[in-house]
Amino acid sequence: MLRLSKLADYAVVVLAQLSCEGSVQTSPCIAAATGLPEPTVAKVLKGLAGGGLVASQRGARGGYRLARPLSAMHVADVVAAIDGPVHLTACVDGARDRCQAQDSCSCSGGWDRVNEVVIQALGTISIADIAAPRASPSANPARPELISPAE
């Protein structure tokens, strides 16, 4: 099953929190606002900073801020920053682990296309799209309402 890691999921929550305040926030403040454990938030922020998605500021007024708007960050960026490059299988080019059957496998290299499509899909969804407030179900124009027949 294809599934994002918990840390990648938490990273989106942290980024959304940073965008809400619009200013520098400390790791403990982000943890308190999101309900995530502070060590987890610190780990996520370190990965996001390494990926260039957040910037850190030292000093008495230090903390973290977004390095660019959420609309310019994509799910693929977050996954790469937190978990490293997307590799669906061990035989995908650049995968960390080598497939044991790669030398004799007729599918070797075939997963590269699937991997690229997944990366492209993750690259089309911005963090702003995910973090946007959801409309209530009753306000959803795409949901047809039942109309009772006229009497």
C-alpha cells in the first residue's frame, strides 16, 4: 500500500501552523498549537529546514518561519525533505536498496515510469491546497441535494 509517513503528514500540519501566524514561531509554540509532541515537531522542523521549506532564526526572538508561501510548496517537496526521494520499489533508479532479483528480472526498470508519475502527481498538489479550510458539507455545490417533488 502506498502511504505517506506520519512525519510527512505532520510536516504539512506544521507548515499550515506556520502559515497561520505569519511570523516566527518556536518549536514548543508550534507543538502547543498543533497538539503534536515537541520532539516530533523539532524533528519535522529540522527536515523542513534541510529541504529549504522553512528558515530558522536564532536568538531571543528566534524560531521558524516559512521560506516561501504554501502555494509554492508541493507535497513532493515535503516528502523529499522529510523522507528523502520517492522510490516505490527497490528497482527504481536511485533507490537506496538494491533489488536482489534485479539482474534477472524482466520488470527491472519498468517501475521507473510508475515512480515518475507518482512524483509528478505529488508535485501538482500544493500545501496551500491541503491546508485550505474546508467548506461545510452543506455548502458543497458539487453535492446534489435531494429535492422533494412538488405537491
